[in-house]
Amino acid sequence: MPVRLRGAAPDAAALSTPCAYVGPLSPYANPFMAGDRSASPAGAPMDAEEAVDLFAATLRGPVGRYYADEFARALRGLDLMCTCPLDVPCHADVLLHLANDPGNSNTISTSYFMEGPPMPHPIMVSAAEQLTAGEKRRTAAREDAFRTWGPRSTEAASRYAHRLLGAEAVTLEWQTLGLLSFEEHLQAFASLDTVGGQHLELYYSDQGGTESITLRVSCISCPSQHVHAVTSLEQLGQLLSQTAAWSSISPRDGGNL
């Protein structure tokens, strides 16, 4: 049975017995080194055993299996030499098992952990991390939108009313109106008057960037309600002239235009 030896590449070449150097700078070198940052969430430095286990897990992965087959064919029957001390874990033990143990096509392991899950392809890990980070950002954005929905609604209503109706719009007291789809739909209302059995309110809405103000005239004693789009201060006056509130707004000539 081939064995693991310690030495450098010239030492392997000088041996009279078949031997392959698999240490640093060889095609069979372990890319994971003791002291490197661990792949675990904590990110602590790896020890030699973890570096060897990670090498074995990589060879079990979908890409690593291609290299595992190549390594097995090239190293079968050879002693393997690496610079690692013989009393510490070394990836050469993985390669010896891979190249020489019968039935090893489904078992790529270290001498410490004979089985283990395959190492996923790096792009799969990257995609999963990106998805998790994106979900965290979207969750934080939704939570922030929920907390700020009310103030954003009343502030937006105040700004838009000022542009549409002029300076007097500053007297409107905007209030939040039940929470809808707070991520994209702002809404607020301002009460105007209740007279002659009619309740008058202005409603503000911003849905997907489209802002509007409407006048809603509700009957106090019945379920009827009339909704009219407001496009200017003068047009609001025309709408009010058709309500019971008009006589108190413009008493001239009995409230007639």
C-alpha cells in the first residue's frame, strides 16, 4: 500500500521507488492552508485538520469530482510526498485514499472524517449569499416604509396641495388614512366642513408616482357619496358651488354665482 512521505519536490524525484510530490506548487497542492480564514460564519483561522477536510469536501463537489478522477488515475500506486510533518493532518492522506482504496468513487475523505457533504460550487454559494443579503435589504426597506408611511403621506399631501391650490393650502390639516400598500401608495385626508347634511373632505393619493386630490361629498344620513377630481383652486370653487356649504362660503346674491 503506498504511503505518505515528508519532503520537497527534489526529494521525491531522487527516490528510487515510485513517488509523486503533491505539496505546494504541485498540480495536487491543497489550496486551503492552515491559518487561512475559515469558510465558517465565524471566519476564524483554520487549523490543519480543517484545511484537509475542506480539500476533501471540494473534491466531493460537482466540479471537484472531475479533478478527483484525474488525481486518482495519475497517483494510483505511488507514494505521495508533501512538506507537512507526518504527525499532522495532510491532504496527501486524502489523495492516497482516493487513488488506492477500492470503491472510493463515492467516498473522498480524510482519515478523520470518512464521509461528509459535497462542497457546493462557488457560484451557488455566491448566489445564495446574494439572495440572503437582498432579502435582508428588502425586509429593512419594508420595515422602514411601514414606520414612515404616515408622516410621508401627510407631508406629500401638504406639498402637492400647495402646488395645486396655492398658499392657502397651508391651512389644511392633513391626517393619515388607513394603511394600504404602504410601499407604493401614500394617502391622506383633510376635513373641510359639515353642513346641510353633507360632509366635505379632500383626499390625497400618490399611487406609483401619480398624485391626485379629490373632493368627496358624503351624505351624513344616507350611504351616498360623490367624488370629484380637483385640478385647480378655481375648479374646487366650482365643485363647492354645487354643495350645501356654498351659501356660507359665498353669501353674495343668496349664494348664486
